[in-house]
Amino acid sequence: MRAAPHRVLVVGGGFAGLYAARGLRDAPVAVTLVDRRNHHLFQPLLYQVATGSLTAGEIAPPLRWILRRQRNATVVLADVESIDLDARSIVALGADGHRHELPYDTLVVAAGAETNYFGHDGWSASAPGLKSVEDAIEIRGRVLGAFEAAELERDPAAREAWLTFVVVGGGPTGVELAGQIAELARDTLRRDFQHVDTTRARVVLADAAPHLLAGYSARLQARAVRDLRQLGVEVRLGVPVDAVDETGASLGGERLAARTVIWAAGVRASGLARALAEATGTPQVGGGRLAVGPDLTLRGRPEVLALGDMVAIDGVPGVAPAAMQMGRYAAATIAARLAGTPAPAFRYRDKGTLATIGRNRAVGQVRGVGLHGRLAWAMWLGVHLTYLIGFQNRVLVFLRWSISYLTRGRNARVITRGRRRA
Amino acid sequence: MRAAPHRVLVVGGGFAGLYAARGLRDAPVAVTLVDRRNHHLFQPLLYQVATGSLTAGEIAPPLRWILRRQRNATVVLADVESIDLDARSIVALGADGHRHELPYDTLVVAAGAETNYFGHDGWSASAPGLKSVEDAIEIRGRVLGAFEAAELERDPAAREAWLTFVVVGGGPTGVELAGQIAELARDTLRRDFQHVDTTRARVVLADAAPHLLAGYSARLQARAVRDLRQLGVEVRLGVPVDAVDETGASLGGERLAARTVIWAAGVRASGLARALAEATGTPQVGGGRLAVGPDLTLRGRPEVLALGDMVAIDGVPGVAPAAMQMGRYAAATIAARLAGTPAPAFRYRDKGTLATIGRNRAVGQVRGVGLHGRLAWAMWLGVHLTYLIGFQNRVLVFLRWSISYLTRGRNARVITRGRRRA
């Protein structure tokens, strides 16, 4: 009689969860991937959806489709509500409207992170973050809608507020968003409006730290500031945000009238992290992330691994390559255990990091070497096309980028209803 | 002293309004195009967004971008609230949140049509229509979400209701939607699910008339029924819809348990039609459409033209080519009047009509000749690519279609939140 296969339940279809599931394709296990979304999201390109360069479908392939050839994997569209570590099962509200109990032998939790307002959750309505497809569509509607409103607004001060865009947070997402909004205003929309001069739009990038792009060398940080300023972005460093509402933001005590504020200041671990911390005594550190062990397991629960943006490991940044590596590591560890071979501790291999600022402009650190300008930008393009999932998406994104490069156009500019009204 | 140019105000950026605006590019006029959306919508391909083949951005180019090189045209993002025919001005709520008064010398109203529930507006929540990008995204979420729910649902009867799709209305939109859902279930999703056999999904196309595709020859109508049945669609003719709710529909007295019902049974003129009818005494005929004169003007108001789906002219169907022709006619008429030359009456040139059913299957009537099968399908592809606006969109759609043809894939399958929960 054959034993039932070892059940691996993976919560979350982001980079960490997806790479864990895929890494188990040849293992003698039954994988169930649970996500409340039907798609994987290629988050590093989400800012391009938010600024009209790409459509959501191009960077959000269905999880089922990605795993369609993996015979030992099942996808469940459901929202995890609770985890019973003693009974080894989770309860999730399924797409069918019923609660489902999903048992496991090994649990891999990769539920990711959400926008962190650092105690000011009330700011979220005025300053959306950028974590989901819906967020990107919302930001796209606000940014493009602000130019439409400015075109009609006759009061000069009110018009200026529509043409002022504040991006809070100087990490890669903030830098990329600010750069794209500046290019949108200065290049793409320049000829589209009659009454308003979009090139006079004000794009402010603010961070409380004295530098952009924490973790980059001082030289590259300075380069990023220079590049952004050349694009027309006002970079305001060492400036904390005191207040945000729908008419503007207060930066370091100075009031700035702005109808569009975007929050890219930080993330915190998904709510599941707290439940797991309370149930196991695993400490939560910065942003609520779980301080997992060197094998990514929770305290006293070797059968429960947590990975991706919801965990904190010294020296491992919250970036997509780290999540992919953790996913692969989790798969290898589970396979090794089943084979009775020892699993090593997780070791992060820093393959480098790149942030794009605009056309022909990017900064990066690859194997300790600082890069900038056109070379870094070309590497950025190549890396992102390579890791994008799906041949068709790669072709479509490559085409959109090529045409945008030639025409300075951004053509995925639908404003949908349901967004905030002026 | 130069006189101020003649002001032409165009309400609506669909085919009729857009072609009117573009047709005036060399005329000595100042054109203002008002729309509450920022994009033109290529409605003939909207069903492909609703079924995951295309993304919204590919068929919804920004109006501003389309008209960017037309120096005498301005685009205003605003929702028309009222029209004062005596004062020759309209009031519209702008994207800036203020009301704007827009004066005109000639008014072109092309506000289109909306879904018609024939007195049962309460059915709209249970059976969405397909007129806007939001509608398409909503239907896509419901259709794809139904398969997800079926995968989880354990009760056989409830599962069958999730796998039953009812399309009400046998015009081109209904035929195209039913064919696409059948192909989605039988080809695209076949390998993506483990617990449910998507090929057993039931797709019902119902119409109260005894035939599909009114206006086509009896031979082609029969061919469409045969093609749909070969795809696995249950075609139910002569069956009126008695009731619709979120658990199903009642067709000709028979209750059908179905969690997804789509309404493609008809359209009615935009609400502006009634206001114009009341103000001018122009009669409203079937679906509230304005019975305009042979020069598309309203009764007693030669300076007000109405066109597109909101008007009724004998022998002119409510299709995109007719709207384009009316748009071009309106532009030519306005230019002729300004030049002091006589304008002829509107004459519709029937260039033929095509409806696609599925892969290699379509029916069409072109210059009195009936076509079907692969030839009609190839013509359909060519015509739609030709009329799609924007070189980039043509390339992207061509690519998506080519890859879908080779792989039977449909990859624009994001389900976004905000849709109905189970």
C-alpha cells in the first residue's frame, strides 16, 4: 500500500510562495497553493501600471496557469482566516463563499507585506500605497485624473494643487514612481493638453532619511538624487511627513497643497505574521516581520516555514530576489527532510540590486560594483524581462517598452470609475 | 479683425463623436469633445476583455492622445448634466469637481446607449450588461471567479450552478460572449483545474426571438446556431426571460440554476436623449432613440445634431460602422454649412456585417453575399485590426491573437476586488 503523499500547504502566490511551490515539482509531495488573488503579481513593475506604461494583465499571470503543468500542485482561491498549528490545518474563506479546512504536513507561509502608515492608517484614503493591482489602477486614475482636473480648473492656486504630486518614501518604489510621474508630465502628456502646461507639474519626493535608496553606496545615492533632479523631481531629504489629507501633505512642518499624494514609505508584514508570532512565541521585529530561525521555521514548529516579505533575517533585504531564494530554499529543505538528508541554513546570495529612475537612467550595485546611467538601465530592462513570467507577457512588455522608448508614449491610460471623485 | 471660430461642441467620444471631431480637423471651427471617460472604447472587442483575451488598455486609447495632433480640438473630461438649447450651452460636472458652462454654435450629441433591461432594472445587479470597461472587468471577474468557486464547492448541485453560464440576448454581443465562454471552458481552462472538469460547463444562450442575429439571412442564422452548438453552447430560441436573480434565471417558465448571468439583450439611448426629445419635440422610438431628421438634426434645431446609437434612422443598424458614417456625415455637414454649400441627407452605406463565434468560425454578410467559416473569421480579424485606434494597440492585439490562436490561451485573466462576493 502506498502512503498518501506528504501535504505541503503554501499560503501566498507571490515570489516566495510561488518559487516554493515550483521548487517542489519533482518532490514526492502534494502541494496546495492558497491565495486570495487568482494571480501572481510581478511587483517590481507595478509602478509602470500605476503610471500608464503597462496594463495589469501583462504583469499578473493567473497562478493556475503558471502551475498548469505541475501535476502535484493545486491552486485554491481563498482568504486564509486562521491557522491551527496543533491540528495542522488552516481555515480559509473560499471563492465559493464557504469556509474550507485545509490540512497540512508542512506549512509554508508567504503572505507578504502591506503598506505601512506607521500608526497613521487614516492617511491611506488620501495617500494610497502601491501593493496590489487595485492600488496601481487607483493611483493611475488619480495621477491621470489630476491632469484632467488641472486642465479644467480656473483658479490658479487650485490648479497648482492638482499639478503637485507628492511621493512619500525614497526607496526604489518611491524613486521609480517619482521618476515616472515626472516623465509622464514632461514627455508623454506634453502635447495632449491645451489649457495647462503639464511640464510645469511639480513632483516632490520626500523622505525622512537624509538619503534615497537605503543600502546603496553614498555615491549612487547622490547619483539618484542628481538624476531625479535632472528629470525635474524636487527631492526633499531629512523631511518627515507630519500630516496627509486629501488637499495636501505637511512635510517637515511645511504645508504643501497637493491633490495627489502617494505613499511608498514602507511596508509591514501581513496580518498573519502576528497570529503566527502569538501562537509560537516567534518574535516580531521591524514592521511586524517574523524573526524566523536560520532554516526559516517558526519557534518550536519545524513543520512551519515563513518566508518572503513577512520575515526578517539579518542582511536579507525585502526584495524579489530574496523572496525567490527563500522560496527555492523552502522547497529544497522540505525535499531534503523527506529524503532524510540534512538541510543547510538559508544563505542569501546578493546578486545585486537595480533601481530605475527614468529613460536611460538607473542605478545599481552588482557584485559590489556600482553602476549607473545607460548600462544600469539596460541591465534593469534585461533582468525584469527575464524574470517576468510567461513568454507572451515578455513579448508584450518588450514591445510596449520599445514603442514607449521611441515615442515617449504611455498608452495604458484608462481611468476607471470607482476611484475618488474630485 | 478675425471673427472667433465657429464653436462645435461634441458630446461623447465613441465612434460617432470621435469621427465627427476628427472629420472637422481641417474645418475653420473650434471643436470641444466632452466625455465623462478619458478614453475612446473600441466596443466591438469589449467581449474579449470580458473573457480574458485582451486587456482593457489595448482597446481603450485616451481621447486626448487620439486627438493630440488636431490643433482645433480640445478634450474635456466632464459629465454632461443639462443642455440649454435656447442659450446654446451645456452644463457639465468636470473632473475638477466644478460645474462648467460650455457654449456652442453647433452641438453634436453622440452620447451612445446603455444596457436596456426593458423595465427590469433590478436585474442589473444579477446580470451585468457589457457597455463599459468596468462592465467588462466585472464580467471577467464573475466568469473566472465562477470556475474558481466550482473548483472548491463540494455540493454537486451548487457546483453545477457555478458552472452554468446564461447569456441573455442573441445579437452579436451575446453570440460572441457565449462562444468565448464555451472556448474558455473547453480549451483555455481545461488543464488549469484539478477538481472540476471545466469542459462540462454549461453555456446557455437564450433569446425571445425564434432566431439569432436579427438582420442576417436565415441561412447564416442557422449556421451561427450550428457553430455555437458545435462549440457546446445550448442555444435556446423563442424563450423569453421571466426572472433573473443571483442564483439563476427563469427562461420561458423553466428555472435554471446559474451563478453567472450576462445581459446582452438590448440597449436604450443614453438619458440625454429624453432631455433632448422633451426640449424639441423630436419623437423617441424603440429603445428611446431619437427619430432625427434626414440631416441628423433635432426638430426645429438645425444647429443640434444627434448621432450614433442614440438615434434611430430607418434601415440603419446600431453598429460601429453606422456610427462612424454618421460622425463623418456630421463633420461634412457642419463644414458645408460654414462654406455655404448645401449638405445632402445622410445615407448609410452598408459595407457588410460580421459576427465572430469562435476559433475559425464567424458569419457575415458583405455586399449581399453570405460568408461563414474561416473566410468570414479572417475578414473579421482584418477589419477589427484595421479599425482599432493606435499602431501600438494593433500590434499588441495582433500578437495576443496570434499567441492565443497557437496556444488556445487567454492570458488577460486578472480578477480584481470590488466585484460581487460569492
